[in-house]
Amino acid sequence: QVQLVESGGGLVQAGGSLSLSCAASGSISSINAMGWYRQVLGKQRELVAQITSGDSTNYVDSVKGRFTISRNGNVVYLQMNSLKSEDTAVYYCTADRAAQTPGVVTRYWGQGTQVTVSS
């Protein structure tokens, strides 16, 4: 099992910045990709950014140039700049861990942290 603990959410004015962090603990060996998803009430959860064990990154188009994902060992960060009201959501940390069965990956989720951007 992998436990994920997020921190750093809160309220910020549009144009401001916030930084999220997420620390993984437990069976953290074989964790490859880590990432951040977000969800607005009533909408589907969407991938915001992901980083692999090789530090390859990908972002949803709406945050490119504004958000930066980084990783230091078992901690993943999301630096969010130039925040917009549409970035308001609950942000969830994820960790993908290879299972013993080849080709099988288990995704673990954090509890979520609220980010609210006021306009």
C-alpha cells in the first residue's frame, strides 16, 4: 500500500500563486509516475500534470506555461502561477506503482486538497 498526504491548498486571488506538495509513504518502491488531478463538483476528474520516474512531464493544455510539476524522491510538487478562477477545484495527488504482475499498475490517490481562486 501507498499512502499519499497532500498539503498546500487554500484561497488565492486570481493572478496569484500556490504550491501543492504530496508525500508518498509505505510501499514506495516501484512507484513510477506521480501526478495531480483535479475535480470540480459535478464534473469529471481531469489530469492536470504528471511526472515519470525519469522526470518526463505532461500537462493538460489549460495549465501549460502556468503550472510546473516536479519531484524529489517520494515527494511531488505542483507550482501553480497566474491562477485563474477556472483553476478552482479539489486537487488530488496520484502515485502509480508497478504490481507484481507484469504490466499491471496500481494507482493510489491522496485525500484531496481544495484550491479556490477568487476573481
